[in-house]
Amino acid sequence: MWWREHRLFRHRLAPIAAALVAGSLTAGCFEPLYGSKPALNAESVQDRLAAIEIQPIPARQGTPQSRIAVAMRNALQYDLNGNGGAIAPTHQLKVTVGTQGVAVIIDVQSGRPTAEVEGVIASYQLVEIATGKVVVSDSAYAHVDTDSPGSQQRFAQQRAERDAVDRATQVVAETIKNRLASFFVAGT
């Protein structure tokens, strides 16, 4: 009954062969998002992101927002142009940041929150320097939760909140970078 085994083998092999053929036909259609292009004069997305000048983020001195504004600018600077300034900037990025916090669980005896949700919200505009035209205007946000290790450990709670806001800041910076990359690739 070799013909039954042969027929079963053929039916199992057909979908795999079809997937390989389809993959080989579309293999030339893809290009890396952050890699360099093979053409000599072509500019990669990473090169275009590196040409973005990040404006200082406005925040009042001595407030928690000023710490977040500095952390956001540093994260964007590192994500977009490797922590160096834009050499020949073609665009400016203007960002404003804000925070929000919600106490989810409050200890009845001490009145202190034991579980909170912290959030970072950033509104940003990408402005083309040559024309002064706003080409991208959007907002990004991230929410992270914190748990208090105990009602008597105030400094541990403060450190947990700060770490949560730092994580949210990194997520928002990555979201902004991805949105700008999609603009440079698709133009929308």
C-alpha cells in the first residue's frame, strides 16, 4: 500500500511547497526598518531619525515633571541619534510631558496607598525646519503599576513610584520613535 503513503506524503508536502514559493516571490519586497539601504545615495530611516533636533522639554524647575522632562529628552536623544546631537537637522521635535497617578488600593489604617497606577503622557510635534510646517502631531502615553512593600516603608514606595515613572518614560520615548519611523517610511 505504498501508493496511500505516497499520496499522504504528497498532501502534506503541498502546503509547505506553496509557502516556500510564496516566500521566495515576496523576499525582495522587504527591507529592514532601521538598517542601511543597499543603494549608494539612499537614506535609511535611522539616518532620517538622526537628523531630528530635539527641543528642550518645558517644565517648571524642581517639580517631578522637570525630572520626567529631562529623562524623556535623554531617552529620545539616545533612541533617535545615539545620544549625539543632530549634525544637519532637517526636523525639530517639540514635546510636552505630563503625569498622572491613581491610587488603586489604600491602606485603611495608615491612609497611604499600597497599589497605584502611574502614567506618563507626552504630546509631540515634528516640524520640518525648511518650511516650518508641522508634519506629525500626536500623543503617546504609558501606564505602569506599583505596589508598596509595606505601609511603614515610605522610601521604598517613593522609589517604586520613581522606577515606575522611569519605565513609563522609556515606553513613551520608544512609542514616539516608532511613530516617527513610520512617518519617514510611509509618509503618514
